[in-house]
Amino acid sequence: MSNVMVNEVKNIMLTGATGFLGSHLLKGILNKTGCNIIILKRSFSNTDRIAELFEVPRIKSYDIDKVSLELVFEENKIDTIIHCATNYGRMENSCYGVLESNLMFPIKLLDLSVKYGVKIFINTDSYFNKENMSYSYLLNYALSKKSLLLWLKYFSKNIKVVNMVLEHIYGEDDREDKFVSQMLNKIAVKQVDSIDLTYGDQKRDFIYVDDVVDNYIKIFEFAGKHSFRYRTFDIGTGAAVSIKDFVKEIKEISNSTTVLNFGALPYREDEIMCSCADIVELQDIGGGAKYTFKQGLRKTIERLKQHV
């Protein structure tokens, strides 16, 4: 077996496996480790991204709207939980629904983790939940995730906790309503006549999804070998790029004729004008990014056009 493999007897529980990041993580863990993977999903989840993987012997799937969550822990000796499931509240008017998904569900996972001897809990967080950020957009989501951080630190007395703070992740198979997906679809695929945009001076640390997956696996390996209670890792390239440059690059790579009307739209009232990962600690454990935003966009557009 390849030397990139980690201990193949380990069982990883993965939440959010049907989503954008989770589906890429599922494939990455399968290809780059020897671990078994327990998926938590709902019976009505859209499984298009991972439909071909359900027959893989190393994958076991549970519909948690039909079985007790505790049963999953009873039937499997779980070593690590990678928690990617989230509710952004875009389609959810109820604060309770967002809190139930983003706070109560992971707390239940943590409770059961302590009870059943799970060693590591890896949480997925977002750049706009950083302490120095204030962002009214998706406020219910942001408040629920910030509340979870307090509980993660509380539970770290009994389980090793890693908090992954993701910068602006992008890549193929993302949701169509996400900013990068919309730009790719309108500029590279449909090549619409024009798009109204803000001035585009906001800077984001855009990180390609393959790099994100590699860093999750790197941190999973690190957590299994080192002693700590609670660690936070920023997951990005360490370089901020303006929205304007990012969108112009999509146009250039795809040779699009779409006119980009920068300045036609106002900024949000509390727009985050710059976010960038501090990747010193990530680099200290051998993590980082292989792809520049231009290389990642090129790969994304190539794969996107293969499926059009």
C-alpha cells in the first residue's frame, strides 16, 4: 500500500458527505487513505455527487432521520469525526432550524463521541466567523457557528478537537447559487452578454477544493500522531486576491465575451473587504496549497466544460 496511506483500521465518520466539500472529502479519503468511512445523511438527501460510491465496501451509510444516532456509534468503533454538514440558512427562515443543524446536531455528536471513546473531532468553520469579522449576511449561520466554538472548547477536555477555518473554497460540483459557481456559469459556460458587479475591490483567499481536501487529510494524520486538546488551522493559500481579478481571470481563461460591469452594484453595508488565511501553523505541519487561484480556476473550468 502507498506510503500516503494512514492507518487503514481507522473508522472515520463524515457528516455532510453529499455536499460540495463533503463529497470531495469522501473521494479524497477513499483515494488517499485506507480508512473506512461512515456517512451520515438523510433519506431525502440529494446523493448525485456520490451516487457511484455507495457500493464501495469501505463506505457505510446511515439515514439519520430513520435510525438512532447512537446506533451508529454502537455499531461502529469510530476513531475520528469530520464534521462538514452545515445549514447556511439561505433557504431557512427559522432560526431554530439553523441552530438545530449547526449547534444542537454537532453537540449531540460530541456527547456521543465522549461516551463512545472517539479520539478526534474535526470541525468545519468559515472565514467570516473570525473574531474580528462582523457580517450580517447569513447572520443566523454565523451566530450558530460562533456558539459552537464555545462548546468545542468545552468538549476539548474529553476529546481532541480541531477547528478548520476555511477561506473562500471553490471548485467543481459546488452549489449553483454560490458566487463562484454563478460567475463560472454565466461567464465561462453561458457567456451571457453582461454581468453587473460591485467594484470588486473585496479581497478573498480563494482556495481550490483539492487543496482543502489534502489539508483535511494532513491534519487528520497530524491529530492522530500528536498530543493536544484544541487546535485551530486557517485553511487557505495565504494570499488574498480581489474579486475583480478573480472574475476577470474566469473571463480570460474561458475566452468569454461577457462584459463585466464593475461598479454597477453597491457593496453590502458591512462588506468584509479583506480576508486572508494565516497559514503559518498549517505550513508547520506540512500543509498548504499546491494551486494558485489561476491554476485552480483552469482546472475547474476544464472539468465544468466536460460536463456541459
